[in-house]
Amino acid sequence: MQEGASQTTSDFITGCRRYASTEVRPRICIVGAGPAGFYTAQYILKHLDNSDIDIVEKLPVPFGLVRFGVAPDHPEVKNVINTFTKTAENSRVRFLGNLCLGKDFTLQELREQYHAVLLTYGAEHDNTLGIPNETLPNVLSAREFVAWYNGLPGFENLNPDLSGKSLTLLGQGNVAVDVARIILSSVDELKKTDITEYALEALSRSKIETVHLVGRRGPLQAAFTIKELREMLKLSSCTTRWRTDDFDHVEESIPNLPRPRKRITELMVKSVSEQKQNESKQPGRHFRPIFFRSPVNFVGGDKVEAVEYVVNKLIEGRAIPTDERETIPTDLVCRSIGYRAVSMDSHINFDERKGCVNNASGRVLKRNLTGSDQTIDDIEDKYENGLYASGWLATGPTGVILTTMNNSFGVADVLCRDFKANAIRLNGSRPGLDLAGRMYVSWNGWKAIDGEEIKRGEARGKPREKLTCIKTMLQIASNAGGA
């Protein structure tokens, strides 16, 4: 449960009217079938015995970022799909794929047809830099690149230009490192994964030899994890080349660092030391992390040719620009500076600046309120009764799958407590979403799609070959009686 959720729940229950009902089964709609959606469903099933749950997803297939965000060479991270499948196959759960909030139904419809609605549809848009020439060809986002090689429908024709010799990744989080690793990995190794066949073909023709990973702050603030760094350092046919000047006074800071930061800094310093012992130019591909740089301009005419940076200095952990500039040639750029959610319905109390739903411990605030409005005494005037948000839509894009799990369990706990306290209005049964005339995919439909993907993968010696054409998915599901 989230820290502070118990206190908030107590305050909420105290101020709520009681709507007691022992006959009506709580019916809940979860919008979004990614990790946040499945984790909230899992918790509700365990802690709210008499509830029924519909999980509504805009794609015909479930699992969200686990399917479309996790790197193909990290299959162990996808094992959580086994747990999600058990949740989906519970008799109290329905999966309804190919139905989109704001297109196939409105939030108001959901609120009329369910006792509670939980918004968990994530963050699927990119942050931008807002600098000159950002729309040049060959300036992409890491999100788009990941969606391309992971088979997210709508990105199969991205066709990134890999004919140049260098790629620049702006940002130093794990997503950026994933892209670097996929670009620099052996195609023979990638053939064993569920990477899409079209991406594999494009990567086999790639001419990229050098990947720059550029961050605005220093090694002590690098956002990638030690696991991701270890994988890069061990990558065959690839040499990591640090800028040694970036590590001035870093080693002397190590004793005072917290343990996780200490371990990753020690690994970087060790790699820098090994590099100094072998300064001769290594053949093959190169991974080049660069610190203390912020992009200020993309240079190029028909397409990007270089990135101009301002050189930063670090003051109290903040990157402060100096008057110094550096321009580094590149043939392809991927921004990796974070995601933001969007409002899928005009009735959602959405903070456009933060890119998330205004909420307190998962309860969505009424539309005239923001997350800072915590002093209102009348609870009924504060929260939208029965409306919740969890995952990146509620918190902003932060953390890993474990972070999402903890947040989702916390929000689901708040929801369950509200039901048990009769704070959610159980004034009559709810029919659930009206499916008449709507082309939706059931769980059996997904199982048919899943089986077809595995079959196609086996023919290529892969775990699966993901389908990217929604029309094909719907046809397969329909043939199996699941659409």
C-alpha cells in the first residue's frame, strides 16, 4: 500500500455518506491492459471477494509496455505475463480488447455502467526538447524506435535510416541504453528473441558503428541501472569508450555514496581505468557515453547532420549551462527524455503541464481541483466518487515495473477500502459496457492471436513473431470465436 494511503482513506471514509448494500456485486472497469491495469485487477480480486472486473484495452492484445516496451533480449522481464494471464483467466474478469476510451465509449458511459472506473492507460506520448530543427528527418524518439522493433501496431513502417555511421541518443535512462544495445548487438543473438522480423532485417543491414549516449549531468547522476551498464560493457564486438575528463573527482566521491549509486559508479570508474590501460583504437562498434551536455540545436538541411550542445557544469546536482559549446556529427538522433500521458476524454481532470491525472492516492480529484488542493473539508466536493487512476497516468512516467506494481497495489487498496466502507455508491447493479455492435476481442480471441504468433515464431526459430496488423489480429480472433 502506498505510504499515506491509510491516513487518506481514513479521512475519506469519515467524511463520506454511507451507501450500504449487501445484494449488489461491485462492478469495476479498468481502462488499460498494461502492468498497472493487471496489478490493480490482481489486488482487487484478492481483497474484494464479490467484485467483477472488466479490463478494457484499445489494442486487440494485452500487456502494454511488457509486450511493447521491454527489450526483446530481456525475456525474463516478460515472465510477469504468466501472472497477468492467471488474473485474466479468473472467472470474475473479462478482457475486452480493441475498445478505446474517447472513441468507442466515453468516461461518462463507463461511470454509468460501472460502480467504479480505474484509469490505467499509461503514458504514450513523447516529451520534446523544443529546440531548432527538431522536426528534421532522422530525429526520432526512443519510444518510436522501441515501438518499431517491438511490433507496436502503427510503427511497422517507421523505417529508421540506419545507413549512416553514428546514432546519438539524448538521455541516459534504461530506454536509451536498450536502444543502444539493440543497435550494437549481434544480429545472430537478436535472431533468438521476439524482435520483429522486419526490424531484424533492417538491423542486419545497419551501418551504424558508433552510438553516443548523451546526458546533461554527470556520471554520479546517470539514470541507467547497473544491470543495463553491465550488459553494455559485456557486449561482444563492441567497445565502450568514456570521456575520461567527465570523471574528474568522481572516484574520490565513491565512499560517501549510497550503496546502489556506489556500485554503479565503481563499475564506471573500473571501466574508465581499463580503458586507460588500453588506449589503442579498438576495431568494431563503439558505445560512447558523454556527460555534461544539453542539446541546443539540430544541425542539418535535408536531415540531421550534427547536434550542437551547450556544455554544463554541475552546481548542487543541477546542470547549469556555460558559454561553451560543442558540436558532434551524427547521422541519426533518438530523443529519450521521458513520456507523458494524454487525456483521452474531456471529462478527465487532467494536468496538461505534468502530463498526468490530478489525483490524491489514486482518487481522481474533481475537475476544478489540482493535486495541491488537499485542504478541502467536504470529501464529496473533493473527489470524483468511484473514479481512480494508477500507474504512469497517475504518477507520471517514473520507475520500473516494480514501481508500477507498488503504486497500483496502493491505489487498488484505496478502492477496496472505499467499497468496504460503502463510500462508493452501490445504488443498484451495473450492466457493464454495452458491447452491441462493437468489434471487441475477448480473452479467447487473444489466445488465438497468441497461438498464431507462437506458430509463426517457431517457423523462424524464435519465441514468437508478433502480428502488427490489427485487421489480421481481428480476423484471427473472429475465426476463433473471440471477436
